[in-house]
Amino acid sequence: MTNSKLKYTNRILLKKYYLVKKDKSVFIADDDEDDIYLFKEAVEKSADDVKVVDADSGEELVEMLRDAVNLSDR
């Protein structure tokens, strides 16, 4: 497995972990990494108990949410 594919896989697994936890989560779908960074910084400064889960697109976010629902049903 290539290093970039491993990073992508780890990123997806981490996101799924946060999706199934019962903690407070905020979701953002944006293809601009700078926008995601600024959003995460703002949330972390205002609420340190909130996890930000990001996706590169709305389609990716919907897929992550579907997978999380399927994981929590098991």
C-alpha cells in the first residue's frame, strides 16, 4: 500500500471513529483545505469538546454518514 493511500485510509477510519462516537460533532464538506482549516480553528477555539469531521465533497460526507449509521447498527 502506498503512503498516500495509507494516509487516505487512516483519515477515513478516523472520521468513521468520530462519527460513531456519541460526542458532539460538526460536519463540513468543502474542497478547499484552507477553508476547512479556518473552520476547524474557529470551532476548536470556541468549543474544545466538539470534533470537526471534514469531507472533500458533499458526496463523500453522505457516504461517511451512511457508513457510520451502518456501523452503529451492528
